[in-house]
Amino acid sequence: MVRDDFRWQTAGGGQPTLFDLPEREIGTGEFRGLEFLHVRAKKIINEIGPKSPVPFRYTINAYRGCSHACLYCFARPTHEYLGLDPASDFDRVIVVKTNAIERLRAELAPSRWRGEHIAMGTNTDPYQRAEGKYRLTRGIVEVLGETRNPFSILTKGTLVLRDLDVLVEAAKRTHVELCFSIGTLDADVWRITEPGTPHPRRRVEAVARLNEAGIPCGVLVAPILPGLSDHTDQLDEVVGACVDAGARSIAPVLLHLRPGVREHYLGWLADARPDLIERHVRLYPKSYAPAEERRRISELVRELVGRHRGRTRLGPGPRLSSRFDPA
Ligand code: SF4
């Protein structure tokens, strides 16, 4: 249900207004269960503040909310900001910036823009279900290709393969990097923690298809969930499959739990795996697990990558830039 107290036209608490009041559409057919809020964005290229540790400065997010519904999603609090529920609405009420493509054309005008790298997939998945209906990411890729503007996409959506044609065209004209997020191949863990995402095996296949098509594509083994997907055998399985798929880079990211996400994830864990709560309380007095634990996981994954590359006689292999690597 759309609530009356949205922070749309009238800014509350001194916060800036984001969008004009939305038009609402209920999903039907393959989009059943979703609700779309159509908005006209005032700006589509977002600039990240200089103090942020992330390895990119400009982002585009054509949607807010994400039907991939990952339990641990770091972006859930962005729904709260709109007066929506970060737990129940985030997965099914999707804000669609219907004018994203026209805004991008305007903002890329040479008099206003210097051609900096733009990252997508930083706050919502650009290839979630809504993209099958609105095709905004496809249009954005076309515009970035036409204007020779370098860009990267981080996704869990195999829908990206629909856009192979425009990605290949863009890659002929500018620097394009893709990255899949594949935290585990354990089907039980995947089903309960990322219920709206494509099966991780389909994602591995997509990594192979993209690299074969000449689009450099890496993998973030992310997030690695303590007690659920951090066993050496589980990591070995996912790393081995990604090496075989020709992933251009493989980097791990251990779960982080920022305020807002922490309550959601730990609330779920308390029901599903109460035996893991004590470990999480110990690991997460803050949003990030201790540096020592992150280092241990990074070293383990690095060793597994080396072992599998040795098995396939690939050698260390080429690397993407560090744009997707954890900061
Ligand atoms: S795919 Fe990414 S943006 Fe979407 S719910 Fe999962 S973590 Fe969040």
C-alpha cells in the first residue's frame, strides 16, 4: 500500500525532495507481486561524496528497491528514506525513474560532463525483474556507448544477457566492465538468502558468455555469510566454477551489516539459525567484521583462485581494475 507520508514532494526533517509524487502501477503477468512507482528523476547521475571509501565517484541507479530480495541487502535503508518499509516493501515496491534515459542524455552534454566512469549496480540491481518491463538499463548502456562514456555494471541478473548486443557495441567504443555477484553455489543457502535472484549456476554461465563475447566480466564472491557460506569446501566450489567460467577477477567480500540492515538480517537469523547469533554478535560489534577475519577470508580465496588457475593451467590471469574489489 502506498502510504500518504512519502517523502516525495514535501521534504521532511530538512531532507531534500527526491522525486515528484509517483504514479502507481500494479505488476501483472510475469511481474505479478510487484508494485511499480513511476517517478521522474530530477537528476540521474549521482555523485558520491569525497569521503566515501567506494572505488567509484559517479553512479546511476534507475530503480530503487530490488526484487532480488537478498536478506542482507545493504540498500534496504534507502526505502525507509521514502517512507516505505525496508523489510517488506523493499523487495516488491520498486521505484522506477521512467525518464532515466532522457535525463542521462541531458546530463552527458559535453558542456556539463567530462566523461568520467559511471558505476551501475551500487544501490539496486540494474538487471532485476523490473528491467524486463522498463528496459532502462538497456537504454542507459546504449547512451553510454554512443557517447563513449566508460562504465561498469555489478549484477546478479542473468537478464544482462539480453543486452549482449548493446554491451558488445559499447565495448567497441569505450571501457566496459561487468561483474557478477555470486556468494555461493550452495543451493540451500541461495534459496533462503537471495530468494528473488537467478540460480548461481546460471550466473556462472552468464560470466562465461560475457567473457566469450568480449565483455570482460569478473566475480565478487559476495557476500560471504559467516556460518552459512564461509566453509572452505563451499568457497572452493564457487571459486573453481568461476575460474572455469573465465572470470577476469575473483574477489571475496565478507558480509557487512550496517544499521538498518543489521536488524533485518539478525532478526531473520534468530529464527532460522539461532545457533549462529552469538558468533554474529561477536563478529559484528560494528558494521564490518574485524579486519583479521576479512584478511583470513581474502587469503583463503586468493589461495583457492591460485590452486584452480593452476589446475586449469591459466596462470594468474588478467585482472579487471579494482573497481569492484572491496575498498
Ligand atoms: S541484488 Fe543487490 S541490490 Fe538487489 S537485493 Fe540483492 S544485494 Fe540488494
